[in-house]
Amino acid sequence: MNLWTGYHVILPKNINSVEGLSEYKKKSLDQINQSLELYDFCHFFEKVESTAKEGDIFVVQVVQGKYIYGKVISTNTELFDDYNKLQSEYVVVLYRDVSDSPSLPDYSLDLDNLLLKPFLQTRYFFNSGYAKIITNIPLTKEEKEMDIGFEIGCKFFDMQGNVLKEKPKYKGVLRIEGLGIAYDVARILTIDDTVIGEEFIVPVRKKLPTIRINKEQEINDYIESMIENIKHVQKELGSYNKAVRKAIPVLSKAFYSFLNKVENQKNEEKYLELVEELVESINQINDYTDHCLVETDEREVICAFIDTASKNHGYNFGYDITEHKRKW
């Protein structure tokens, strides 16, 4: 069992290993680590185009009607990785403080009561609707002088890229891919049920059926099986809503259209362009369903379909040819 709990979480003092966790929690963590899609446990706000400011207080909705607080500590980072690529726009912290409403708390938020290590994020963190800014409280003296450092190589750097002589009190997280922070939130709230209670623990799913492709099976028959499998998964998850029902026939049409276009395609470069076109179509279809249509199980069968189609045309790429374009 892969029971990795995340390098970014701050474990409570009474939990120093996974041995003391219940078997259900262990299974829940393993599911988050291996197969659970981000959108299975995120509760998004309405998307907005905004630029966060230092001192902005925001909330993240981790359970319907349960919000944890966060704050923007800096919008002026000059941290670069080994490839001289700027890592982020913001330094952000999340607290263990929870509220039943997305409103300003009537007490001070304490840097010594953090849920996760301070982390770098981009504008998408707010524009995606994952985090909602509710007010601005100017940084305190402690926050301005926060002893935070980010490890690059064997050295720690402050937010302006200066080398620190000693290890900082707060070790920041240098890189988090997209909204990967949501996985760490899920992990720590599952591990430590004193934050919001056991209601957050990610439900362990029943094992869902997967499609096996055999040599005798025609690719067109496989599409029908794949669509039926997607319907089954959506019904199991309780996500078979109106948007999903409308999207599934469109998804099926996209698969058949792809097969028609590649039927006589002998040029590898052109073939890969058609794969990209299919992937981007699936991106749009998935967006229409608020990212409910394509989750882990669906992604696996779709990628298997594309891989099978490629092999049927004599291509064996040996890598995921969808990864650089897909958003699912």
C-alpha cells in the first residue's frame, strides 16, 4: 500500500506515523495518493479574474459549508529553480482554523497554527475558484518578518532569492503543480480529524469495473464498451446529472470522428496532431460538465483507447502522448 502522506503537510504532535491510523483512514489516504481525482473532493467557488494582494484573507471550502482560512504573505517572490524559471507569484499559508461561513474570523490567525507548510502559488489558485478572497488585513510585523525559506539544492533561500545562513523556522514548499495543494489538504484532513471531524475522510470507493481490450475486439466495439463503462462510473459516483448525460453522446461522437480522420493517416506527425485535436475536444467536453465527466477511471479507459488506436496504426510511442495537452 502506498501510504505517502505528503511532504507538505504538518502532522499534529500526537501523530508521528501512520501506524496509529485506522485501517479506513489508511485506505482513504491510499486512494487519494493513487487514484482520486482532484475534482472528487474540491468544492469550488465561482471563477473570478483577480490579482491577490499581500494581506488578502481567503477561504477554501473543504466540505460543503466548512471553510478553512488562508492568507497571502507575499506577492513579491524572486525565487528561481535550476532552470532559472520563476516558480510563482504568491507565498500563501493555510491555517487549521475552520468556519461554517466564508466570513472574517473574530480572532487573529496564528502562524504557529498552520495546516500545511507555506507554499508558492500562481494566480490560478484564486482565478480557478478553489480559493475565495474575503477581505484584506495588512501584514503584521511577525508576518512581514516571517522566518521562511525555500530549499533549492542544498541551500535555503528567502522570498527574494537571498541565501539563508541558517535553516528557517518555516520551510516553504517550492513547487506545487496546479491545484495539487488540494491533495495535501485532503491528506492532512484525513490524517488529523481534529480539524473538521471525520466528515472529511474521503470515502473509499467500491472497485469499479475496467475494460480489457483483447486482440479480437474491434475498436468500434471498444468505443461502445468504453461509453457504457463511463456511464457506469458516473452512476456509481452519483454524478450522472443532466450535463453529463448531454456530454456523453458528444464524447462518443468525438471518438468516432477521430477514428475516421486517422483511418488512412500514415504520417506520424499528422497522426499526433489528430490525437491533440481529440484531447482538446475532450478538454472542452469535460469543462462543460464542470470537470465531472472524466475522472481517474474514465481517463484510464480513454488513454487505453488512444493507445490501442495508435498500435492499430503501427505506432508504439512508449509514452503518454496525451499528457501535454489533456486537462483531465
